[in-house]
Amino acid sequence: NVIWQAHSRNGRCNAEKLQAKKRKCPVQGCKEKLTTSGSIVCAKCKVRVCMKHRYVEAHQCGTLKPTPLPDGQWECSQCTLLNPSASASCGACRAAKPSEGGGCVVQ
């Protein structure tokens, strides 16, 4: 992919660090990683869960707290990549950074 190659060649990319920060499903006892195609954000409680727990009854909707993002990063709503707070757009898909009021940015 051309975008990924450009990103990895810019000298600021640390692919191992990005891969190590994949978050896991917040449901107690679940160890599934939250990937783009293997997770969903619940429309009711706004928590990202794995596909196994996608139904309200399966993840105790309203009782879970979202998995916190690492300090100084924001999650792309398009591809779920964790990006540095200073980035105005996603390093992978170029989607714009959400607004501060969107609740996605951790400072």
C-alpha cells in the first residue's frame, strides 16, 4: 500500500510500537484484540468491543468503561489506528482528526 510505505519511510514510524499497542476487548475475561474488521463501537454505550460481544446483552451495555487510549494519542474513527495528538490526520488512511469535543482525543 502506497500510503503505508510512505508512512514507514518518513523516519518517524515505529511499526513495532504501533502493533504492540493494539487494545483488547473490555469485556471481563475476553482477550480478543480490537481490530478494524474485528470490532464494533456500540451505538448505545459508545464502547468498542469485539464481534463476539457486539450485542447489548453480550457486553453489559452501560456498565463497561471504554479502554483508555495511551496518553497523547487519538484513535482514527475510520481505521482505528492510534495517532500522535500532534497529527491533524490519520497516518494510515488520512482521515481528519476528530474535534476535541468528540471525546476521542487523550491529551
